[in-house]
Amino acid sequence: MESEIDQTFIHSAFFDKKQFQKQLEIIKKASEVAQSKIDYASAHDDDIVRAIEVVEEFLRKKHRLCYGGQAINAHLPTKHKFYDPKTSVPDYDFFTPQPNEDIVSIVKDLRKAGFQEISAREGMHEGTTKVYVNYTPVADMTTIDPKLYRILSKREYRVDGISYLDSNTLRMLMYLELSRPRGEVSRWTKVYERLALLNAFVPVKSCKVKRNPFHGKLTLDQTRFVMKYIMYQNRVFAGADLLHFYEQSLRSSHKHATWILRSKKPIVFFSNEPDTDAKQIRNEFSLLRSTVANGANGTNAPITIKTVSSKGVDLIPSMRIICQGKESLVFIIDQTACHSYVNIPVAHDKTLRVASIDTLTTLYFSLGLLDSSYFDMGSMECLANQLVEMSTKARNKPADLSFPFISIECVGHQPTLPSLIRSKVKRMTTKKSELQKLLLLHNVSNGDNGANGSNRKKELKQKNKTVKAPRKIHN
């Protein structure tokens, strides 16, 4: 990446740009060496090492599901792990269906270990709580719906007694970040590097999609109406047909999608007005049904709208499903962020917005976490697996791509960092009071005490007079 000095022209006889660049390189190397020393000191701080061990003991006891960098690292072979235990302090992020119980349990365990400078604080995102020891974060817990937690627990990956998210759910979370061009894009390089490692060393499993994974079929008139509606309302099409489209695009630069207008498969699309869209499509389907002798799909069953709620969990989508009897016809996915898309030409100079590979992969992995009668969970995950394989091959030859390597076009509202901070500040007073009451109720306080912290260091020095064993490195 260019430094600021490369982009600046300074009119001065005393300024030598090349010489200054060399000075910057020296400073950069010095800062890296200094940072490595700081990291080494933190990783060998007796208090922090012991606090992390307490958290690890809690995780082994309760089997909470860890996610994030620590979880990805756990899946990788030893020589390809990106966290070095000699220079990095593990920071465990985990999901919990019982946040209050876990906060109390961790704080109590830390108190028993002799720590006094302990605090539990509101995280940046709602539903997240951080636990600190000596002002250093040692645990980061996120509340999750109990039903979804049970589904994820059945897929857990366990190493040394600690439970981690399975590789596909971790994959989904990384594709999710790459699918949001108005999100924390400064993380994209790190996220893509970790995704590439996971895809290389823990590849997706081969599988087979059921013939009718969405349990439904549209008439040609229904397909034409919905696809025209999507185009005129600038919605983002995300049907399973797109897997075939992207595969074809790898073999040809031809990107027209007239075939979509002839498909009778259930239609999936993103919307910022799911209720409005669902009602309009239901009304049109009801009219079409009344003009056919036996009704749409050969049945007189009424057209209905079913609602599936994510219950505030970012891992799964909320949606409206338009049904006729037991047939699922249209899936309208709530836009919860600025989802990336690609424009493709359709007939009569019309353009259709289609979900980018990253958006599509995220969506189908998330549908694979929903236990629903409207589609087959296994087939949803299988579609996502096929998208992962296809996108990996495509990105290995970026010059041959007929669509963006990563799309920066998106639609939908994405909370900005300032808005997240603003929301956090609003929640802080209430949350702080709630946490204090919770901990006092269980005879543990939420606060920091410098004097007690120094006493704790004296205790540790006494305990650590024997030679301390290095932290274990697990495969």
C-alpha cells in the first residue's frame, strides 16, 4: 500500500523523497520489533496467562461455542496457525444462550483465582459483553438464541476440551464480512487471508443437492411477474439458479440471464420492504390463481404469507415466505446490511441485480442453520459448499473473471462505526447498572481496584517461584 508520502508532492529544496522513504522503512521495522517485544511481554504476563487459563477452564466446563480468530486457528494445522502462543494472548469470543449465568460464573472463577481488578462491560454490538482482568479483555461473549445454539452445538469442533464453531459456520461469518462493502472493509485483507487458509486446509465436503430443495414450484406466469417485480423495484435476486449462472460465467463472458425468466424454481430475493413486497406478490398470485381452472400449481389452496424471524441473531435471516398449500413459492429475505450485488443484463435492455458470490454463499450457509419445513437444510448447506468450491477456483484466476473479484456495489442500510458507538453509549448506562445488580445479587462486585490488583501480583509471584511450564500448543 502506498504511504502518504508517495501521494504528496512537497516543493522544497531540503526535502529528499527517496531519503525520507528509507527513513520511513527504518521506522516501520523498528516499530515492528518494538511491537513484538510488547506482545511477548503481554503473552508472558503472569496475571493475564492465569486469567486466560481460568476462562479456558470455564469453556471446558460449559462447552460454550468459540468463534472468531481463535476458532479459525484451532481448525488449522500447527505450522499454519496465525496466532503464535509465544507472542499472542488468546482472546476468546464465544456464543452463549445464558449470558447472565456465564458472566457471574466467569467473574466468580476469576475471584476464586485471586483476581480483584475484574469488570464486565457492554461490547460494541448489542448482546455482547466483555470481561476484563487488569483492563485486559479475556472473554467476549455474545448472546444467541437457545434453539440455534443447540443446532450449532451438534456441529461443534472440539480441541483440548474447548468447543469451537464448525468450519462451515466460521466460513459463513467470513463470507458475511466480505459481502458487506459498507462494513469494516479495513478487515477484508485479514479476513480473506484467513478464509483462504481455512478453505485450503479444511475444504468443504462434497455433497448432493436434492432435486427440489425448496419444496415448491412456480407457474411460468408467476415467475414472470416476480422477476419483473424484482427488476422494477431494484431488489437483489438470490435464487439457487445463480450457482449455474456463475459457473457458466467462468466458461464464457456472456452474462445475459434471460433463462431466469423461464425458470419455475422457487424465487429468492432480498428486500428492504419485505412485508409490502409479500402482500403485493400474494395479491397478484391470488389473481393469477383465480384465472386458472384448478388454481396455481394445480391446487385451490389459498396463497398465504409465512414469517420466519431471526430473533435478532445475525447468523440467520428473517424472511417472508409466500406459499400455496404445502408449496413454497417465493422467499423474501430481510435486508439487514448493505449486501453486495452484481448487475447483469436481461431481455429488453433491462438490468437485474443478482447477489454477489459472497452474499449468496453467506445466505445459503445461513439457511442451512434454519430447521424449516419450507426447504431442506442439508441442501442449503450443500449449495453453499458448491459456491465455496466454485468461488475458490474462480478467484485463483482473477484475470479470467467476467464478474468482480469482490463486489463493492451494495444495497441496504449498513450501521457505521460512529452509529455503533452512539448506540453503545446509549446502552452503557442501563447495561452497566444491570451488570452491577446482577453481580451484587450473586455476591460478586463489578469494578476495579488497583491496590488489590498489586496484592494479586504478589500472590502470583509467590506461587510462581517454581519453574513455570510454557503454554501448551495444541494441534
